[in-house]
Amino acid sequence: MREGILILRIRKGSDFVENTEKKVQWLKLLFPWILVLAVYALVWLFLGVRYEVNDDATLCNIAAGAYGEESQYLIYINILIGYILKPLYWIAPSINWLYFIQTGADVAALAVLCQMLLDRCGYRRGSVLSGLLLLLVGVDLFYSFQYVKNSGLYLIVGLALMAQHLGRWDRGTFWGTFWVLLGSMVRFQNFPAVGGMAAALLLLRFFSLDLSSKKKAVAAMVLMFFLVGAVKGVDILAYRMDDGWKAYTEYNAARTEISDFRLQYVTAEEMSSFGYSANDYDTLHSWSFWDDNVFNTQALEELAQKLPKNGLLSAAKDAVHYCLTILQDNAPFHLLLSGVVLLWLFYGRKKGSWAFIATGVLYVCMVYYLALRGRYPHRVEFVLVVAAAIFALLCCDWQGRERKIPIKVLCFFAVGILIVCSPYLKERHDFMEGYRSGRQPRAEYTEYSQDKEHLYLVDVDALDALAGYDVLHPREKNFFSNIVVMGGWLSHAPHRVEALAQYGVENPYLDMIDNDTVYLIDYYNVSAKEVYLKEHYGLNVEREMLREEQFNLYQMHSVTDIESEN
């Protein structure tokens, strides 16, 4: 009897231990998610969430059908994602699915990175490092929504998993491929950049494998490249099969080369040598170039060939300046890169240092290339800095020493970073207060959208307010069916051409003159438009102000020579 009771107690004790172990395992699995979601909640409560640039608002509006029907043609995001989003916006058009899906993926990707730190460093040290990662990366990521940064994060996580599971066919390889594929679909241009940054880490892991594992690693990488190439091929083919979108992609490529990479290296006075006036220079600078008679695809391509590029020496100076911002700027993700370097100097083993140093060299080379191209915005800087930091950290040959880093040192390091970051966080909080007060929904735009009897041509400077500031909700369906921006990267998009055609407009500059159905919303550049019409068409025009606001409402009328003289 006593033996039976003893056996029962042992079984109960073993069941208790087993249940406890299961609970601990579940807590370990959930802990990274809880940590990331807590940071997201704190960002939302104390800083708020906004679009970093109006590009993201525009992409969300395209997907939601604000420019017509719900569209899979997201231009910079793979069309397959567009097809996935299309039925979601059809079912619930008031929900900004593009924001929620990308933000959900951000949470998952950061949770994966935190889990990697926890597995490698133990839960005490891993928790501190995870908290620092979320402070230095997650805050910026959540605070200002931007698809390029999101894409970069997915690629970093995917390639980190691929490196960790290189030579194996397991769930880690599958999920690594998934994240790489997702990142390339959100922004394909990030794939070669982040992939190049991961080269040293992948080679380091590859050299340590036996022959059989090397074959598996090669096969996994080939499959990854094939899938990325396949989905990109589908995207390219979809645009080429549609005549309207094919013409648009050719135009947008020519426009991009000028507005993003060439125009900053020429002055207004120098434009005369290329057959354009100083006012044309201002027109291009303001992105108000929707005039097929002057700035068509062929004209832009020819102009791009004539305009200068950044020089090798000048690019080197720019690259040095960009890299020095790591020491000068208080942007938190810069501190991440600096922290990784310090950890390597004091606690990393010198074995495998070549990969760490090579990652740094690759980072500098990438910065130099972008400086040579003449474009290094914050979102690109974010991707490169975070990629360099994560891949360099994974290149370190710790040999178990990561668990021996004194917890006091990590805590001291964390407190120091909090102190350094506090001005940055305060600045973001103050900015958001002004952002909320100055970027309230403008009722007049809703009023204009509902007036389908008239076409409203809008200057590019009004695009921020027009695109909307609410990250949770896109513009309603057909909001822009009678509102067309006279420039920007949506110029000549098929749904914009169709919107103009509904009002008998082919050339916005010419067809708005003496047209009772067409209004102009402008303020800063209306005079430039008058000069433009005079220079290129010999037309004297005058503006009639119909409504005075932040961006005024006008009608444009032609003026005879006698009237203009008077």
C-alpha cells in the first residue's frame, strides 16, 4: 500500500515537473513576442505612429482603391503582395491592411532576432541585449512606418536564419527563405544590398561545414535565389504585359534617374546648356513635370544622359560624412553599430575576425556606392546600419564567451544608451505633438473629392495632406477619381491617365486653361506654372483665386497681349 502511494506521489511529482517544464518552455517561446509587443505599445502610447514619407500613404491608397478599383499594381511592392491585399481591401476597405500586415511582420521579425539573442546569450544577458535591440531599432521602426525599412528587416532576419542553419534542411532554413522572399517582395532593391552585407557571414559559416553540408548549403542558396528571381520575374512580366503600365514603368525609370540621382549635381544656371530654363529646373525640382510635350519619356532619358553624376572624389567625401554620422548623430540605430564594435573589441575572440572586418568593409563600400549614386535617405541608412550591426555581431567568434560577458557591464551599457537616447526620444515626442496638431484631416479635400463634377489638379507640395496622415485608415474608395497630382512618381500611371480622360484632359498644364470643369490647388508654385506656360507655349495666363487656404484654389484663364500689357 505504501509502495503504491509512493509510486503515485512520484508520478504526480513527475507530472508536475513535466507540466512546469512545458510552462517554462511556453514562456520562453512567448517572451520575445511579449517583449516586442510591449515596446510597440509603448511607442504607440508615448510617441505615436506616423508615415515616414508620403510614399507609404500613397501605396496604401493604391491598394485600398482610392485611385479607382482595388489595385495589385503597387509599383514598388511586388504585384503578388498586391494580389494578396486586394481581397482584404475589398472585404474591409476602411482598414489599412498594408500597414497592419507589414507591422505584424515587423513584430514577428524582431521577435525572431530577440529569440536568437536569447538562445545564444542566455535569458539574463539575452534579455538585456534584446531590450537594447528594440530600443535602438524597434522604436524607429514602429514610430515611423516605412516599407523600405520593413523590407530590410525581413531580409536581415531571413539571411541571419539562413546563416545559422546553413548546411541543414530544417525549419530554420524554411523560415529563413520565407523572410528573404518576403523582404525582396516588399522592396526588391534591398535584396542585393542586404545580401551583399551578409556575404562575409555566409562564407564564414560555409567554410566551417563538411562536404555533405556544403552541398546542402549550396542547394538552399540556389533555391533561395531561384525563388527571389521567380517572384521578381512575375512582377516584371505583369507590368510588361499591360501597355499602360509598361509605358509608365519606362517613364518612371527615366524620371527617377533625374529626380533622384542627377538633378542635385546641376544648378539652375547650368540647365540652359541642356536647353532648359531656370524655371524648368525649378519645375523638375518640385516634381511638377506632367507635360508630355516637354517632359515625356524620351526627353527625360535624353536629359538624364546629359546631366552630370557625382564624382569619385566627391562621393568619397560624402561617404566619409555619412559614416561619421555614426559618431555625430544621436540616431539610436547608430549606437547599435557602435555597441557591436565595442563588444567585439573587449569580448570577441580574434578567430574569425576577418569576417567581422569584412562586414565593416562591405558596409563602407555600400555607403560609398550610394554616395556615388547621390542618394542616401534615412530609410536606406537604417537598413545598412542595422544589417551591418546584426551580421557583424553574428560573425563574432565568441566560443561561449557571450555568456561570460558580465551582466553588470551589459546593464551599465544599457543605462548609458538610455541616457544618450533620451534627447532623441524627447525630440521625437515633441515632433509628434506638432505632427498631430498640424496634420489633422483637411475637410476641404474631402469636399473636393465629393465634387465629381470638377477635376482638381494638385501641386506636388500638397501631397502630404492629400495622401492622408492616418496610418490605420486609407483614403476611401475613388477618393482620387477627380483629384490628380501634376507630378510625383504617380505621373502617367494608368489610373491617373484615366482620371484625366474622364474630364477630357490630356495635358494638365494646357487643358486647365479656360476650362470651367478644372480647378488648380496650389500655393508655392503657381507663379512657376504661369512662367512655364509662357516659356513653352507663349501663353499669358492669370489666376483667379476661388478659395484662400493653406493651398489656394484657383482657376486659370488666358490673357490676350493687350490685356497683359494693361
